[in-house]
Amino acid sequence: MKEREIVVFDFDGTLTRKDTLLEFIKFAKGKWRFYIGILFLSPILIAYLLHLYPNDKAKQVVFRHFFKGMPYNKFKQLGKNFSTHIDKIINVPIFKKQESYYKAGATIYVISASIVEWVEPWCKAHHVSQVFGTLIEVSEDKRITGRFLSKNCYGQEKVNRLLSVEPNRKSYHLIAYGDSNGDRELLAFADEGNLIRKDSITKSQNLQVIFRFGIVGCIAVFIQFAAYYILVGYSTHNIALPVSYTISLAVNYLLTTLFTFHVKPSKKNSIGFMGSHAINFTLQFLSLNLFIWFGIQKQWAIIPVFFICVPINFLLIRLSMKQ
């Protein structure tokens, strides 16, 4: 008798090519509210990227910021509608493997750290027997509280979720697919663990992008500072700032697309780039005036502004270049 076969897939980065939390926020809230929210949350996100803030807490903070208070029925409907967007970001080679396993008679599970309400509708339409993900808390009046009911479905928790429905491990042959550290326990637990090698950005490539961004950032900052320092001697700081920023911006866009991220300048990424810099300029304007109000000379007040705005701008620009 042929041994029963179970195939488990991670979702984000395995069956899809992008993180669906960020994609769902943009889908549900629109890009402008998404970018403004990311700006507001940037201290938490930077701490997470520097491994100073845990993954599960950062995720919950982001989720709470965007969805706390939303009626649950509306949220659930957005999850169903999101299925058509997921189709656009599917990792086709891995999806074809899933389909071939299904046709061969395997039981298919998806175990993801993403929220069940937007993962499950797509999965149910594509032969997935059951979805395990992060569960959210709903209040008595059927609104989202912003808190998670379950543990973040990450690491050993993925193995635990599988065993909750398939406890007799010796009764089946287990194949698992994942793409990140959060999948390693599941892959090790499987008879066949398949770690997906990302085509997008590896850790070494990520460091290269950060290095190139640093070079371009230094050039842009030097151009802006030089122009600002000259102009502020002949005008007010509120005139010198936008003029110097505009001069720097043109050079920055060309270098960012062609050198930092190796993408062609396009209408789409230019809109994202300008949107990111509109947020960055607003932050520069406010912080510059704040530092001058604190008593720093206007010629030098722009220097601490750079320390605040450059890291935040990197996050925003990177998101816009991925569109």
C-alpha cells in the first residue's frame, strides 16, 4: 500500500513572490495611507530590521495601526477580494509543483505567519485542504482589536500546527517548502525539506543595495547641503531647503534607479519615488524648523535633519522601487 503523502507550503515568499501583509495593507488602505503609515511606524520597522525588536511584536504593531477598529465583516470581505491580487504575485514554478502534487493525490496544507482571512480564500480556490495562519482577535461588537489570538505562526509553531491535525507522524510521507528562517524547523521535520532560493534579494545582495544606497545618499546629501549652505546665505531657510532639495532630487532619482536598485526609470517607479520624497521633504521641513527653534544655527541645522530622514527615506524608496 502506497504511503500517504502530505505536502506543506509556506505562503509569503514561497507560493507568492512578495510579503502579503504589506501587499494587503496597500490593497485595503491605498498606497498613500500605506506610505504615511510606514513613515509613522518607521522607528519600529528600523528596530526590527536591526534585530532590536522581535518579528511577532513588530508585525502586531503594524497590523494594529492599520486595522484596529475595522468591522470584521469588512475585513473578511477585503480578504476575499484580495485573492485576485494574490494571483498577480504568485511564484509560478512553486504553484505548478503544488498543482502537480494535488493531481497525484497528495494532501496539501499551507502554514503561514500571515493572517488567515486573506490567505485562506485564495488557498481554498486552489486545492488546499487546510490553512494554518495567525489568528486575530475580534471584539464582542465584531470589530478588530488589533491583537493576535494565536502565537505568530513562525518556527516551531508551524510544526505544532501541523501536528495538531496530523499527529501520527509515522503514518505519512511529509514534503515541505519554505523560504526563510521561520520555516527551518518545519523543513527539518519533513522527510523532504525544500528551501526556496529567492531570485529577488539575498542577504549579500541586500547588503550591496544598502552599500549602493549609502553612496548615492552621500552624493545627494552633499549636493543638497552645498546648495542649502550657499542659498541660506542669501535667503531664508524655508526657501533654501526646497530649492536645494529639488536640485538634489533630480540626481538622486537617476542614481537610485540605475545604480542602487538596477531598474530602469519609469513612470511607475518615478511616482513612487516622488511620493516617498514628498513624505521625506515634509519630514525634513518640520525637523529643520524644530532644530532652528531649539537654537541651532540655520546653516548647520540641516545636519541633524539628515540623521533622522535618511534611514526613513531608505525604507520608503526601497518599497517604491519594488513596485
